[in-house]
Amino acid sequence: MAQLQVTLEVAAGDLDAVDGALELAGALSQTYQADDGTVLLEPGVGEHPLWEQVRVDALFPPETDPDALHTLLAGQLGERLRGWQAETLEDRAWEREWLDHFRPMAFGERLWIVPTGAEPELPAGAVPIHLDPGLAFGTGTHETTALCLEWLDGEPIAGRNGLDYGAGSGILAVAAVRLGAACCMAVDNDPQAVVASRENAERNGVAEDVPSYAVDQRPAYCADFLVANILASTLVDLADELRDGVRVGGRLALSGILRGQEQQVMDAFQGGIAWDAPRCCGDWVLVSGTRTA
Ligand SMILES: C[S@@+](CC[C@H](N)C(=O)[O-])C[C@H]1O[C@@H](n2cnc3c(N)ncnc32)[C@H](O)[C@@H]1O
């Protein structure tokens, strides 16, 4: 399928924020070209002291509306969104290219994300998750996902029922069940994500315990724990629904929040949650807490 390519000119110091915003907006891949012509395929190039300006080419699914994407990114990035160009590229299996650059990665004490087909040697006690994100977000490489994986790894979720709201590839729901949860429902408003989540659950042998639904077609369900990695503005809009998705005494974790946005997200829940200390990774924050009322 043809893909939408968005090109941006980014000051090196803004690269992490732009990279994160592109991923959260649904970019399938990003490549970076420094102002000395060097082409890079890994984020973090903004840390190089000699590169003042980096060109970023990001690929999005074909159905992406460029105007809506521009509005979303402008809201996230403000003046850091510069040099915007959008064009449709010819057919190519862009969504598979990430596999060439994807290596096993550890999260928390036990979780390892492993590309489908790879069988690396892992330490004793490791819990591997085999992942092919398809076209949906959730390779485990993004800080917001990493924060959620580490949170799940540290929570007493064994035998409990979870809800992964905004599941993308289903990485968090699959991880929860592989860590011992009895069940973790995966819901998303993107039909491709529902398919990817089902496939990834099957690939990891947990399909029965990771039921995947379009968000408006899910059965009534009140979870012991809930994890939602979505943009801060969406978390604010969904606050009541997310709180009601977890039982009183249950736990919830919210990610996809840029530093400085966490208070706005917590305020949207208007009490009823006893918040833990926020956790940070790069520019991103995860807030978690216990539902009290
Ligand atoms: C940043 S991705 C997170 C994917 C995965 N959970 C992870 O942690 O890597 C956000 C996901 O939320 C979904 N999403 C966005 N708004 C939503 C909404 N209002 N209801 C349900 N899902 C939503 C998107 O389709 C996307 O798959």
C-alpha cells in the first residue's frame, strides 16, 4: 500500500520530542538525515554535538489525513514543528522495515521483547514477548511503552484481570498475561490495532486470555488493573471512562504524557485516585495510582 511520508526540519535539541510525537501520532518508521548528509536510522542522533539540524522523514499509514496529522503534531510540538512537507509514496512493505533494526530489549526485571522469528539466548527467568507490531504502534522501543512494561513488571498482577486501553500491537496486554495476569482485554479504536493485537496474542500463545475488541464493541468489564498509553489530551477526555474501567481498590497506569502535562491528566480524574509518585523516561511521564472511590 502507498504510504504518507512527512518530512520535517528539526533542531537537534528538539529531536527527542519530535521523534516521540511522531511515534505517538502513529508513524510506522522514521529516518534521520543530519545536516552533514549522514543518514541515520536510530533515534538519539540529536545528542551529537555537531548536528544542529536534522531532517526527519516519517512514514504513516495510507489512510492518514495529512491535515489532521499536521493539526495533531502542531498541538504537541508548537514551534518545534518546522519544514512540514507531506507526500504519498509508492507501494512498498514499509511496515516491515523496522524488523531490520529491531533487537531484543529488556524491560523491568523479567520482560524481553523479541522480534518474531528470532530465538536469542535470554537470561534465566526471562519472560520473552515475541512481537510483530504490524501497522499498529507498540514496538516496545518507545519510552511511553517502556514505562508501561516496567510498571506491569513491578505490579502484583498475577491471577488478576487487566484492561489495556489503546492497545496498539497488544504488547502491554500480552506482557500482562505472560507475567501471570489471568486475562487482559485489549481495546483500541483503530481496526488495524485490533487485528495486530489478536495476531500478537496468538503468536505468544495467550490468545484466549487477551480478548481484543474495537473500543465501542467491548463487553462490559471492570478490571483489577488498567493500563492506557495514549496522548495526554485523549487521557483527559477519557478520564471518567478509564476510572470506571477499573474496580475500587484496583490499579491504573497512564502513559503517553509529556513532562509538564501530568498534573493536567491527574486533575481530569477529579479525585478518586490515590496517585503514586510519577515515573519518568526521557521527556515522558507515567502516572499510576489506586482507585479509591
Ligand atoms: C501510543 S499507542 C500505544 C500502543 C501500545 N499500548 C503501547 O503501549 O505501545 C496509542 C494507541 O491508542 C489508540 N487510541 C487512540 N485514541 C483512542 C481512543 N479514544 N480509544 C481507544 N484507543 C485509542 C491508538 O489507535 C493507538 O493504537
